[in-house]
Amino acid sequence: MTRILTTCKMVKMVRGGFGVFHRNAQHSQYFSRIGIRSLSMKAQTANLVLEDGTKMTGYSFGHPSSTAGEVVFNTGLAGNTETLTDPSYHGQILTLVNPIIGNGGVPDTAALDEMGLSRFLESEGIKVSGLLVLDYSNEYSHWRAVKTLAEWLKEEKVPALYGIDTRMLSKIIRNKGTVLGKIEFEGQPVQFLDPNKRNLIAEISTKEVKVYGKGNPIKIVAVDCGLKHNAIRLLVKRGAEVHLVPWNHDFTRLEYDGLLLSGGPGDPTQAQELIENVRKVLQSDRQEPLFGISLGNLITGLAAGASSYKMPMANRGQNQPVVNMMNGQAFITAQNHGYAIDSNSLPPGWKPLFVNANDQTNEGIMHETKPIFTAQFYPEANPGPTDTEFLFDSFISLIKKGKGTSIASVLPKATAATSRVEVSKVLILGSGGLCIGQAGEFDYSGSQAVKAMKEENVKTVLMNPNIASVQTNEVGLKQADRVYFLPITPQFVTEVIKAERPDGLILGMGQLL
């Protein structure tokens, strides 16, 4: 036991020195100590420089060229290929918080599906201005992979650095909200720039009209503000002939069954031509349904007369909780946006449809009488959860049912199975790691579950096989109402359930029964 506790203490001490080595640029020493891997001193170095003067030295594994933009972070643990090709990241230097990147490789980026869209990408190529990661693996293992991430980045001429303290960087971004930065190679100086001062939508939008699902009975005009391919796939799958038009295309005189405003990058107020065209539609007698996604939510709100603002903390990731204001249902969503609609500025006839459960910001709006609704998140996912894909079904239902159909009538109804269930006691199956070095993620998920339940005044019964974990130290024991040190097996869990009679069960990270 003494040896185990000593080892755990050593690991925590090394973790505690996380930022020190990076600030002193002693990368090789740091990575060797925590055992990720030794960084090659032959790799070309470059600096990440933030506008507040913070400088971090990293190692290049992409195209060796300087770049500048807005530095953001994404909390997603998977779907890096789709994230890098998401047009809403145009103009941004992306930080991936998942510690090891590249071990999944990259699929065939030239492969097309039956509609002529990139099979594995969400647009034609990488859209981020730069990439920052903690540790990069040049060796990949995935059945779809055909090349390394480094090879793809170099093909697309996108700079990327590993060896960056992404935890510290994420904290800086979280605290400051908006951070401008640059990846700077020796002899290639660049100036800071704010991409949001440009019309990024115009830069990313298609330059010509394209048609997908030709011959399908439902005609949908999709305004390309940075549309992800999966939105097209989901519409065509539901019987739509999608006419993809440029952001400034005059669609007000076109014949269509439904109008889609896509997601995209940047400040929505830069797209005044689009806002004016949408305003004309809203003020007309047209009854065709309108569905806005992400940036499309912002554009619709502005066209209706509401105002938008730059968020103090952007929502980027695959785990953002939103609540349907009509029935109280909650969903986990994928998002990437730094601007939001001010719900208090909505004019008469409009009201919020979705609200973010974390920061209470607007996540969608609806018209009270017209078939118009929006979502600030990505119902098409890719990457991320598909919990809200039903919104495409709702959009098609509005079209099929015709004039007089309310939005409320096409959205799924909350049921006893989907509405909030009140509980007074839960059993949490916690776990420390099965061996030294694994404890971090397991400890965090379980201890946070205990804290969350305590905040909701729910009694907690913690079952944990590892006495040398954060969940079951002095702090953890004081937080949980009762703790069982037992193996997490069906037999033992069943016995604890019989003894405690909990109302619910929470699985800690990695628990499979």
C-alpha cells in the first residue's frame, strides 16, 4: 500500500508541474518525465504567441508557415477529421484538448459519396488556420486510415504544433473569452489579426449554385454560409432536392418548398446582404418553412429585428446541453459559435425555442405564428451526438403539412420517459484506475458526479473498488453519503442495490456491466 500511495503522489507531483516546463520551453524533459514520449529535437520549432504576450514553443508537424487568427479550443474527444473540415472554424487557430492526437490517422480525403460530396469530410478540405495539440502520434491505427494527420496538414498547407500546453492554453482562452494569436516560424513574422472583422461567410460560401438529390419531390433552397456536408446528406435522405446557393444569392424570388440557412463562421453582422434577403422573406406573405442552423439562427434573429453580441465565452464542443423551452426536454449537442442572439431583444411575435443549460444563452428562436424556427447548435452533428437530428424531420413535416402547421405540432412531444425524473438517492459506480497512471479520468468523472448530485440535494451511494482514488479520499468520503469498497461486478452491484434501494444508477467513466 505504501508503494502505491507513493507512486500516486509522484504522478500528481509530475502533473502539478505541467505548466512549468512549457513556460521554460523544456519540452523534452517534461514529456520524458510523464512518460508520454520523448520529442524529437530534430523537429522544427515555432512559437505560439498570444496578444497578451504569452509565448509557447512547440514542434511543427504541419506546413512550416506562419499564420494568425483567433485561438479557440474544442473539447471533443473524437471526430477530428470532421472538426478540421467544419467551415465554421475558418479563420481560427484550433486547440484540441484531447491529449493525444493523430493515432486515428486520416481516411481517404479524396473519397466521394454517391452525391459527389466528400465521404469523410464536412467540406472540401481543412478550414482551420492552424492546429495546436499537446502530443502528436505519427503512428496511426484505424481501419479507415490511409495517411497520417501530418501528411494531410502538409498537403493542405496548414501549420500545426505539438508540445503545446493545451491545458494552460484552454484556461487562458476560457478566462479571456476572445484571444487572438499567431503561429510564428523563425524568419516569418506575421501580425495579429481579428478574422471576425472580415466577412468570413463570403470567403467560405460556394460561388455557384449546386443541386443535390436531383429529382426528389421536395425542393429546398440551402443558403451556404458554411454548410456542412452532413446537412445535405440528411435532407436528401428525407426526400429533398437541395439547391445550394451562395450566401448573397437573391433567393427571395425563387420557388421552393423550404428555406435552410446554414451554419458558418464569424460575425453575422458582416453578412448584410443575406440579412436583408432574409428580412424580405420574413416581411413577405410567403408561407414556406424556414430552418436556420447555427449562424442561420443568428441571421434569422438579426433579420427579425433582434440584436447579436460577442459571447464572453464561446460554446465549442460536442457536449453542450440545451433545453427545449416548449416542453423542458434537454439534449446534448455539438456546437461551434462565439456569437449569440440577445433573447431580450426579440421583437413581438418571436420567442426563444432553445436555451443553453450552462450559460442560459439563446440556442434557437421561433415565430409564434409562421413556420420559422432555428437552432444555434448543429443537429446534423458530424462530429458529435445525433440527439437533435429529429429537427430535420420537423422541418420536412412543416413542408409536407403545409399552411397553418405550427412548429409545436411537428416537434416530438415530451413523454414520461423523456421528461425529468425526480430522484432522492442514486448509486454511483465510481472507479479509480485499474493500474497506476489511469486514475485521473476515472476519478474526475466519479467525483464530479458526487458533487453534482449533492448540489441537487440527491443522496449518493458511492461504490468504488479502489481505496487509493480521489473519489474515496478524505474529501470524497465526506461528500458521498455512503461508500462501499467493493468490486464493480454484477453480483456485488446487485447486492448494494438491494440494500440501498436507489432511485437511479450513474456509471462512472469506463464502467461496463
